[in-house]
Amino acid sequence: MVDKNGLTKLATDLYHGRNVNFDGVSGDEALRNMVGDVLGIEPGSKIDYYSWEANKLEVFQILSVAIDAVLPLRLESQFDSIADFRTVELGDAQKFEIQDNSLLRIGRVSAGNQSLQRQQLFGKSFTVPTDWYGGKVYAEFERFMSGRVDWKGLVDRVAASFENKIQTEIYNGFAQSYDELRATRKATGTYEEDKLFDVAEHIGVASGGKPVAVYGTRKALRKITKDLPLSDSMKDERNKVGFVDTLGGLDLFALPQAYKAGTEKFAIDDDTLLVLPQGEKIVAVVLEGQAIVNDTDALARTDLQNEFVTLKKMGIQVGQV
């Protein structure tokens, strides 16, 4: 049986780059050994076809647990400041709350009169619909049987691919929600600092006076800070990260870039800036159930290739500011 708790800790430690010693070997080797133990083979040995067919579901369970351990960590390291991540069991729904921080309208009334327009005290709640997402890789049968599959590399590659897909969906969500924003909370055209500060002021007031921050790609943030008069320390900072992290009292944060699936085109352009309340997570991400890993028997295919498919149910939704 797969030790899920031990495997989750091992995968987490490997992600954080910790110097792991597990059962007397390094973390990378420990993961390979787990697969070997399940298949009944010595480290570095070739895979026995019949042992693989008899025990492969346990191998897939190892991969599934490792992917589920690593994926949330990868996402939270990138989007923790703006996204609320929830991991739920298959079939469960998570309710997200959006607080209404707008000010109440206060009116002047005559004595003995309480005829005032009522305003709703609370915000709104929503659930995030989820769908199945998946990816497939393959290995040549002889290469696979010779034991040259890098299992940790496969876990990292699958987790990184799902991370990239979620990044892209988050950016698509921002783009789609832009059209629904009130005119005072968006601006188009050539960049002007006054436009940015006008939008920032509106976002700040609409969020109940919260401080706001500006998010964009490193290149986008560099564009708006490159001509600022800088002290020597600020020049050093720009040299290290590519931009200055403060503009007129507004904090600037770089968003991780992503590729659109199957291309080398960037998911977010370098002319877009997002102004968001600090500390308010306006993106909801749900990871539902366990990752499912399975294969296609190479001998059932005319090209003798082992296919590995990974499926994960998830949903992404961007709220309004």
C-alpha cells in the first residue's frame, strides 16, 4: 500500500528543495525506489512487463499523490497574494464570499422620519464550477521497459503544465472581466501616470479605503518606472529585478508569465496593468478530487508506445473589484 502521508511529505520537501534523506537515500532516489519497490525490481533495473501490468495502478497512485502534493504549492507560490486556493473532495462544492466594502449612502432626514433607502449589508457568495482537464505524454516501449523513465521529472513536468494552464485561465478571466468593470475602474489607450492613479483611487475607494497595488509583467512594470529619477539604491533594485517596486506610493508586483497552450506566445501582454486591493484575493481556484493517472498498454498499439494520461478536475473564477 502507498504511504500517502509519507509520500506527500517527500514530494513537498522535494519541491522546496530541501536536503531530504528518506530511508537512507536522497529524496529523488527515494521516489524512484518507491516505484521500484511496487514493481519488485532493484534500483536501476529494467522493468518487467508482467510486473508492470500487475502493479502499475500502485505506481499511478504514487504519481497521483505526488502531483496533488506539488500542484497547490506551485500555484500558491505564484498567486498567493491575489488568489484563494481550495482543495476539496470530488463532488464537494466550496462557497466563496465577496464582501461589499462600499460606503453606505447617508442622507439628511427630517425629525421623526426614517424613510431611508435600504442598502444590503453583506456582499455575495458564489461557487466555482469545475471541469476535467488533462494531458498525455508517451514513451517508446523499449525505452520505458529499460527503466529510463524519470518519475520525478514526470511529476514535475505534469504539475508545471497544469500550473501553466491555471495561470493562463486566470489571465483569461481578468481579460474577460475587464469589459464588465465600471468605466471609472479601467482605462485604455497610451499609458499616462494620471490615468493609473485615477483608477487606483477609484479601486481604493470602492474597496472601502484599502491600499491598492499594481500588477503586471516585469516588462510592463519596467515600462512605467524606467524614466523615474532614481537614487543609487533604487537603481540597484531595478538592476536586480527589472523594475522599481514603488511608484508614487503604489506598490508594484510582477505577475508570473505563462505560455498559451501549445505555443510560445505569452498569455499576458506587456501593455496591461492590473490595479487590485492589497490583501483581497479576487481569484478563486478549486482543485477537486485526486489527480487520475493511467496508461495505454503499448502492446495494444501498433507503434508500441506507452501513453500516460493525467486528469485533474479544477475550476477558476475571477471576481470583480
